[in-house]
Amino acid sequence: MAVGTLPTRGVEYTAEALRPSERSRLWRKLSRNPLALLGGVMVFRMANAAARAQLGWKTIGPREVETVRGLARELVASLEREGRRP
């Protein structure tokens, strides 16, 4: 059975019960294809594990968060410098 043909009657009912402001495009997509949510979680977990392995981190704590913030500041600064070139 193809993923697009999975029965979603209960999930569609849940999506209809929400307020219109909560029914974003992503929510509608996930309500039609619940396996997309599972795929997103798997991709996040694998990317997280790969990044931690590459950086040699076992967990992400305050020190690692500060390192990521510093790298982000450095990246933004380099992009700003690139944008100023004539």
C-alpha cells in the first residue's frame, strides 16, 4: 500500500477540530501523511547524532550551546563582510 493511500479519516477529523489559526500548511501536510512526521523526527535524530559525533560531543549542554552561538555570530559577521564588497 502506498503511503499516499493510507487511511487518515481520524487524523483529518482532528485537524478539522482545530482553530483555523492552528491549521498551518505543515499541520495539514502531516495530517494527510503521518509518516512524514516520523521521517522528520528520524532525519533530526540522525543529523543531531552526526553533528555531535563530528564535534566530539556526547551531550549538548551550556558550553556547547555557547560554542554554537559563537560560530553563528562568526558566520553572520562573515556574511555581512561579503555583502559590503563593491
